Amino acid sequence: MSEMTRFGADLIQALSEALADAQGENVPGMKLHDVPLTPSTHDLEALSTGRSSK
């Protein structure tokens, strides 16, 4: 089997950390951002159809 690339190793680590966070574990160094969504800031129909809401 060939040696893993740096990108591959980083990707596996990132996905492992994301899984740990999703399972409620504390992941040192992880930053979470809360982005509030209101009806004026998103349009689900526009996202699903690809049309612009403006």
C-alpha cells in the first residue's frame, strides 16, 4: 500500500474531529460559529432552484 499524502492525513484528522464534536466530545482547538438565519437572510426556494431572490 502506498504512503498517505499530507492532504490525506489532514483530511482524516479533520473528519475524525468533526465526528467527535458531533458525538458531543470536547475537541481542543475547535472553534464553533453561530450564524443566525432569519427569513430575510435566506431563501430556501432560491437555493433549491438556483434563482436569485433579489
